[in-house]
Amino acid sequence: MTARRRATWWLGGAGLALAVALLLAAEPREVVALALSARWPQVSLAFAFACTTATLRGLRLRLLAGRELRLTRSAPVAAAAQLASVALPLRIGEFAMVPLLQAAGVPGAVRGLSVLVIARVLDTLALLAWAVLAAGLVGGSPAAAAVTLVILAGLLSLGWAAGARALRRLARRWRNRSGWRRRSLSQLLRVRRELSHLAHSPLRGTAVVGLSLAIWGSIWGVTWALVRAIGLAWPVLPLLVGVIGAGVGSSLPVNFVGNFGSQEAGWTAALAAVGVDPRAALAAGFACHLWNLGFNLVLGLAGGVWLAAVQPGSSRRPFLARLRSLMSSGRGA
């Protein structure tokens, strides 16, 4: 077992221990009672917000992946990828985006990984932007969050410039090569063209940024509706702080499956900072998380069935075979 794989298992084990400890602190009986007490009108509203979130993710994915990804397949890909991300252990599911994009007609593992990384960066920037808004609305100072956002944007610009230089050097070395090097170089150049087109298209770039912000706004709506569904009349603005805390917690590498544990830790810490009882916040966090998992299951399975229905099965390898191939190559690297 490689050092990287051992570290992954150690972090996953720590995430599992955190999830179990927090669930025991929240009392499983109370969590289940809260989840089962949810009222259906508010649950239906939360599911409508979840459908909106999947649609927004699909529209953004369509803009990032290019014309080869049809609008009729972008939302199913996004929904199926989200299900894989929250259902498979040790963050393996995050790589599912690559074979799903290939199944939807977007060729190239390098290209799929690039789309995945760009989407994650956009999510981080959008979350920071919402943090700036939350800091101002709840009476705090948005200066620190704004400075962080500017610094991160600057680092991304530097990273883009460094990546472009590295790609030019790679192109000079690999332009006369054959096999996987030539195919990878072709995919990287295609990704660069797509990003350049995005950067030089104000309308498209604005749409991508707007969709990234709207995704987190829709997640906020899901959370608000679910909290109302389980009978808690918490104000809307503290819930925004909780959503930001949950988003930060979910991004931590300490995760075994479904972001359970790390997400509740971030959610509870953020809500406690604005005056919500930590024990009540923890129980509500687990209950809402369970409902969210159910929404992802329904939408993800529906997306997977749709992709299977529109894909000619004889000409492409099955999804699981591609995911295993991708994970094996990643571990070998």
C-alpha cells in the first residue's frame, strides 16, 4: 500500500470516528425522530430546490464542457456525479464526473478531470462570495472574507499563468510524440481553448459565475425548507451562516462517506457562533443531511437511468469499468 493510499485510509477513518462521535452526541433517537417528523409540504419545497440545484449544476457543466455536452444530458450528468460523490467512500465518487462526461459524449479523461477541477474552484469562490455577504448581513465585518477572496483570485490568476507556461513547454516536448502523450496533449489544448473562450466571452463567463453563486443560493433554499420541515423556525440569515460552515466542513479531507461528520461539524460550529444551541444544531444537521441524501439518491438514479437510456451501450464501456480504470491510473501515479 502506497503512502498516499495509507493517508487516505487514515483520514477516512478519522472522518468515520468524527461522524460516529457527533452522531452519539446528537443522540441517534432524536435525529431519527426529527427526520421522521418532517412535514411533507416543506419537504416538497426542499425537493424542488434540490431539483433546481441539479439543473443549475447541469447548466454550468454545459458551459464548462462545451457544445459536445448536450443540454438534455448536462443535468443528469451533474445529478449522477453528485450522487456518486456523496455515496461512495473516501471521496472516490468525486472522480465519477470523468466517465459520466465520457458517457454523455465528452471525450478524454484529461478534459473531464479539468472540468471537475474548474467546477470545484468555482464552488470555492462562490462559497467565499456568499461568506462575504453573510458576514455583512449578520453584523460582522466582511473585510477579512473579501481580502481572502481577492487573494484567492490572485493565486488562481498566477496558477493560470504558470499552467499556461507549463502547457507550452509540454507541447514543445510532446508535439512529435504518439500514443497517450499525443492524446493527452490534444485534450489539454482543447481544455485551454475552452477556458480561453470562456475568459474572452463576457456573457458566458458571467453566466458561469452567476450559476455558481445561484447553486449555493439554491442549497441555502434546500436547507431553509428542510429546517422548516422538521419544525424549527430559525431565522434565514443564521441558516446562511450554517450552510457556509457546512460547505467548509464538507471540503475538509477528513471524510469517510457522504461528508457525514465533517459537514455537521462545520454546520454546528457556524450556527453556534451566531447563537444557536449547538446540540439542537447538531441534531438538525444530521436530520437535514439524511433528507438531502435521499434527494441526491432520487435525482442521481434518475440521471443515471436517463444517461443509460440515451447512450448506445454497444459502443462504449460501462460506467463502472471506466471509473475503476480511472482510479487505478490515479493510484499508479
